[in-house]
Amino acid sequence: MAALRPATSDVNQVSLRVLKSSLASLHLPMCGPGRIWEDSHLKGVGVASSTCRCRAADPRNAMRSPMSPGLAPPTYRRTGRRAGIVHLGFGGFHRAHQAAYLDDLAHLEDLSDWAIVGAELRDDQRRMHEVMGAQEHLYTLVLKHPDGTWQPRTIGSVAGHLHAPDDPEALLRLLAAPTTRIVTLTITEGGYGIDPATNDFDPSDPDMRADLAGGGPPRSALGFLAVALARRRVARIAPFTVLSCDNIQGNGDTARSALTAFAAVRDPESAAWIEANVAFPNAMVDRITPTTSEADRLELITRFGIRDRWPVFAEPFRQWIIEDHFPTGRPGLERVGVQFVPDVRPYEQMKLRLLNAGHQVIAYSGVLAGYRFVHEAAADPELAGQLSRYLDEAIPTIEPLPGIDLDDYARTILERFANPELADTLERICAFGSDRIQTFVLPVIRARLDDGVAATEAIAAVAAWARYIRTRPDLVDRRRDDLLRAAAGLDDDPSRFLSTAGIFDELAVDPRFLAAFADALNRSRP
């Protein structure tokens, strides 16, 4: 399923190694059958040293650990580690992607200075904190292969977890500590407060607005980063590198713009220091990671006897390409397939306009057609044809990449979407559609129209999104109320949706876009 042709460039060789490392065999046991691993918990700042030990498992505590007689803890030493990486937004993607890469590397070299500490910023994510603590910060990653094979492994690269609403000062102390050298982010497009169309800082998130107003501890990711970096500046501690792992083109540039604009409101001197001293490398990330279902968790028990309260499931494919700019150092992730390049933008563009936008193309139409899962929609000849035609539209808008066959990459996307084992829900992809349509689909439409050619399937995806909104009074989107109002009169006046949704900008008055949007709405009328 490799998207790249073998033996034609360094890029291809790295990508092939990525796929091979994704299929790494299970870890060898360290503890004997019926025994579980004990490790230290995070103590305020960093990870406290303690003596590791094995102890007999108590059947009454079967849900405390992902360990089972058939799946042992990692074989590397997990005690005495320092928190070199703090991750904000500790969700499934981070656990299936970045943490898995670090786990691979920990089996090859000493990463005692590069332990991960995860942090949740939202109060409704308390359960993740509780689960990670109960399981000694271990969890199970299961790779789901298209042939029905499940490949479980235990991830041990996470050394601690914080729930920021409970103790924001603990997270600030950790971020300000000299041992923290990289802060990674998966906070979604809306977490940066940057308008994708204008690139202006325009925060709509309530937590971000509260942080800008001041008067209390931070609540948003930008708030925590700004305060922690201000403390490091005063203490003359070198700043950490900010590494965004969100699906945003130029995610490092976006993080820089957002954080400096945020800091400038509160402390212009700190903003200038951030601009001059903090590194924000761009990165491209890729691994389809569906939401973990209760059925998945129970099937994990049935197949392997693994009792994990919050396992994570993913496809075998993974990719991570990063600009190599880490002034205070980084782990040697190139050993496990991460590619470090001078400029990641062409790779981002390829992924965002083909994979991520492809998800948007099939998601809303799939839900409207009555499907629940991505693989179901991908098996529908009409929807699969729509996706294939969209990919044909999008490929000419992408800058050429030496050694990469974009047609092969597009075929790989069709194969990945068709993987029935992932059971990736369409609703997961439909959530926060305003951010995703802006970031993934509209750039393709603009590029096509600028070239004087039609963007039929891309615009049809926008029309399907508009119709989807009308069916979802419980819409999951940061612009929920505005979108529901705008979509109410969709059939009477399509232009009203485009002008009031607040995301289309010049496209809302482009007669070519308006005509194609109205035509797509008519063709999709129930």
C-alpha cells in the first residue's frame, strides 16, 4: 500500500521504512505471566524517580493495566525518566502516532531525557487522566490490518499525565522547567485562533478569550504556552520548541503567528522574545485513527485477554515529516522512520488536499446516504466515483514532489479508506467541519478557479456539508449557531449560507463558485 515508488529517492526509502516500522513485532515480555508493571507517577514538575518493580496482578484490579499474560510491558527502562516532551491535547491521534514513534525509538536507544508527559486542557477530558493514572501511563495500541488481523502492542513512552483544570500551576511549572525542551500540540484547527482565509488572529474559543482578558490561570493552549515562555524568559531559560502536529498547512507558522499575536495582547515584550527565540518547525503527520468504541475494547478482551480501559486503534500506515529546527535538541526519530527535511510545505499540501480533503468529500455525502462508517461509503460506487473524481481535480493543484507519484498516493488513499477493520465513523470526520472545509477543501477550489477550470467535486463537497448541517441540530462545530442559522434557508437563497457562515470570504461573491454551489445543491436535493 506504499504511496511512493521504491528506490527512486531518499523520500521513498524513508516512507518504505515508515511502513515497515509500523508492522514491528510485539514487545517481548519483561514480567512473567500474571504480573504487572509498576512505575512512578508524575509529581508536579517532571517525572519523579522511583524503583521499578513487578508485583503479582490482583484479579480485582484487572482494569488497572493493559498488561496480560500475552502482551508484556515495554522492555526498556521506564523509571528515572525526565519529561523532555510535553504534549497538549492528549487524544487518540497523539497516542497512535507521536507516542508510538517515541516508543519505537526507546527500544533502540536511551530516551531517559525524552519522556512524554501528556496534558488535557478541557474539564470534560478528566476520564483520560484517570485512566492513564490507573494504568501507570501504559496503554495498548492496536493496528488494524485490512485482512482482519489485529496487532496489539503496549506503548510505554508516556511517563505522566496532567489534567490542567485541576491544577493549572502544575502544568505551568512543567512547561517552565529547563528539562522540557519540546512542546507538541494536537489542539485542532480552532485551537490557534487563526482565520485560515485571512491568516489574522481572531480567536473565537471561549477559553482563549478568557485568557486574553486575564484575571485567572490559563485555560487555553496558547495561554499556557505564553505564560510558561514568559517565565522562562524571566528566568533566562532557553525556550522550548513548539511542534504542532495538527492537520493545518504550515502548522508551525500558524502556531508562531497565533502565539505571538496572543502574547502581544498581554505582554508585547514577551511576544517579541517569542518571535525572535522560539522555534516553530512545520510538520506533516498522517495516520488514520478512529475513535475507540466500546465494541473495540470488548473485542480486545475477547481476542487477546487485554483489559485496557482506553486502548487506541489505528491503521498500519503512518508518516511524519518535520522541518529540522530544534535549537535545544531532539530525539533521533529518523531511526524509526521520521523524515526531517528543510521545507515540509509541499508534503503538507499533498496530504491536506488529498487525504484530509478526501475525507471531507466522502464524509458528508456518506452520512446523507445513510452510511455510518468510512469504509461503507468508500464501497458505494457512486461515492467512490465522486472521491476519485475529486482526487483527479485536486492533484493538479499540488506542487510537484521529486520521486513521488501523486496518482499512486491517491490510489493508496482509496485503499486506506476502504479498510473495513478501522470502522472509522463518518461523524468523527464531520465534526468541526467549518475548520476542516476551510483548511482542506477551499484551497483546492481557489486554486482551480484561479487556473480557470471547474472545481465540480470540491464544490459538491461544500454543498453536501451545507445539507448535512441542516440535518444536525446537535452539530459539533465551534461555529454551530451561526451555521445552523445560515443553513436554515439553504434552498431559498444559497448565497445566504455562503455569506453568513463567515468562512468563504471572496468565494461568497464569486459568480463561478455561486453558480456551481447552487447547481450542486439542486443535484443533491432530497
